Amino acid sequence: MERTTAATNTRGAETIRDRTDRITAAKNPAAETIRERAAGKRAARYLLAGLRLALGWIFLWAFLDKLFGLGYATEAKNAWINGGSPTKGFLTFGATGPFQGFYNGIAGAAWADWLFMIGLAAIGAALMLGIGVRVAATAGGLLLVLMWAAVLLPANNPFMDDHLVYAGVLALIAVTNAGDTWGLGRTWARLPIVQRFGWLR
């Protein structure tokens, strides 16, 4: 009997609270709008942070797979640590279109391998940690555009492919301080050198 009464009272209290919220929202629609906007901004922050982590993992995984030959895109015998070249196969056999000659010419070059691998590791780590996101997004966008240019024109579209979409998402991440959520962006932003040179954020 007591449990039933308590449950009824709880339901009654919740009903009164709901009615109060509706009356408040009806009297002050601006307050409701502010709450909705705050909830939307919070959801957007988490979504952008999730996209940042996802793209960071894409770059970092590509680095690890090419370094160790984990058997996904790179076999163990072609791993960089086993003497393989991270750029040779793709730039030799995968490059097509108007820039094919340029990409074929740099395929397997030591400087191209080093730049590519350092880029993958640095971009991936920065995005995962949420530090230097603007620099990482700029470098990542450039790398993605270069990879897009290596396979012109895309097989399934006149010009658009996932490389350009990823580059666009990186630009969005860079301008929204996405490293502040689920990352070390706020701590990074307090460093004197980052405060002095805002583009390092």
C-alpha cells in the first residue's frame, strides 16, 4: 500500500513538474529556445569531436599498417620496416589521369616515403589528441587533395570522392575548435607559444 502511494505521489510530482515546464515555456518561449540551442551546440561539439577522432584514427591506422605491414592494405613483406616503400605501389600502379607522370616519377623516392609517413603519423596523433588541430587539418587536407589528384578522375563520379569529403570535414574541425571536446585542445591553447601564434591551435 505504501509503495503504491509512493509511486502515485512520484507520478503526480512528475506530472506537476511537466506541467510547470510547459507553462514556463509558454510564458517565456525565449528560455525554451535558449535551452534548445544549448542542447544543439552540445550535440554538435560531441559529433565534431567524434569525427575528429575517426579521421585521426584513419591517418594513424594508415601509418601503422604501412609501417608494420599488418595485412590490411599492406602485406608484412611490403612493410616499411622490412624495406618496403609506402608510396611505390600506389603511385606506380594506382596513379591515373593528368598527373600520372608526376606521381610515377616520385614513386618510391626516399624523401616521398619519409614525408608521407611523417605526415600520416603527425596528423593522426594530433587529431587523436586534439592538439594543433588547425595545423593537422591543413596538412591533412593538403595530403588528401594530393591523393585525390593522383587518381583523377574518380571511377564512380565526375570529380567528387571521399578524399575531398574528408578534406572538407577536416576544415570544419579546424574552424570549430573540435580538439576542446574529448581532447587536450584547451590545455594546448593555454601554452604561451600557442597563445602567441593562434594558428598553432
